[in-house]
Amino acid sequence: MLLTDATLLILLQQQQWQTPQQQQQQQKQHQQQQQHQKQQQQQQHQQQQQQQHQQQQQQQQQQQQQQKAEEGALTIPHLN
């Protein structure tokens, strides 16, 4: 989030009017949000790794099929 100087000033002024208890609650909420974001990032990273792994497996299977097809084509003339 990008905050302009004007909104920052307003936020600072609002905080000065608040009691210490309210400020502590805000800080707690902020920490929880940060933790949640970190968890999401880790999950996304894991998903990406899994997808890459699946793609590699698919490519290997395709290569094997091509090799078999080529071998089959090579053996056909010998049968005639």
C-alpha cells in the first residue's frame, strides 16, 4: 500500500488521540496480518514447485513415447 504524506499525517494525528491500549491492539492486528501474508507466500511457492515437477514428468513421458514410436518405425522395414 502506498500512502501519501497527507494520509500519513492524518494517521499520525489519529494515533496521538488514541489511548495506549488502542495502539497496542492495532500493533497486534498488524503483526497477525504480516504472519498471514508470509504463510500465503510459502504456500504459493510450494504450489509452483509442484507444478514444475509435474511438467518435468510429462515431458519425460512424451520423450519416451517418441522414442518408442521411432523404434517401431525402424523395425517395420525389417519385417518386410
